[in-house]
Amino acid sequence: MKWTLDNFDIGKVLGKGNFGNVYLAIEKSSGFIVVLQVLFKTQILKTNIHHQLKKEVEIQAHLRHPNIARIFGFFHDETRVFMIVEYAPKDLYKELQAQENHRFSEDRAAFYVKQLTEALIYCHDKNIIHREI
């Protein structure tokens, strides 16, 4: 399927960054909730990361692990690149802020560290290194 922005109802902003913004969105025909990462082409070209971005999309599109957000596809227009990413409704930071003293219990922290470790092992088994951890 060839995606366009017309396929989505765009919702609230989930985040903003140097390269663009992240939005909650609904795919109109299915009602499926996704995240749209919107990257500005000027920023991609200015920082010369277009090859890196392409490689990251290719890699992430092949990952299948419960603790790694899936990328469902991407499309672009004249000024932006849109990545369609799995929506994860849990916000770990908000959960942490809701805890007493803003700390997880030892058991809860161990649970999250275990999930992260499992995702990293999966990636490393596929010879993939996450550069931001």
C-alpha cells in the first residue's frame, strides 16, 4: 500500500525533537492507533543522516520482538518523511513520576531492566547495536 498523510487522522503531539515531531495518529480505514514520526527533510539533509536514517528504517522494519516498537512503513512528501510506528500506550516516565519518591520498587525496576535486556539480546543476536543506549 502506498501511504499518504490523507490515510491518517493526526492527534496530539507526543514529542518534539531536532529532526521533527512525533504524533499520535489513527489510520482511517482500520481505526488502528499508531505513532507518526515526522522528520523534516531539511534537517536530514543538513546533518547528512539520510543514509543512516534509511538503514535504521530497514533494520527496524525487520525486528519482531515484544519489547521493541515495530515500524509498519514510511512515506514522504516534498518536505517531510513520515514513519509509521507501533503505539506503546505505557509511558514509563509518567509511571515513574506517579511512584512514591519517584522510584520504582526493586522488583518493578528489575522487571523493566529484564525487558530491556531481552530486547538488547535479541538485537545483538541479529548483530544490531543500539547506539543511543
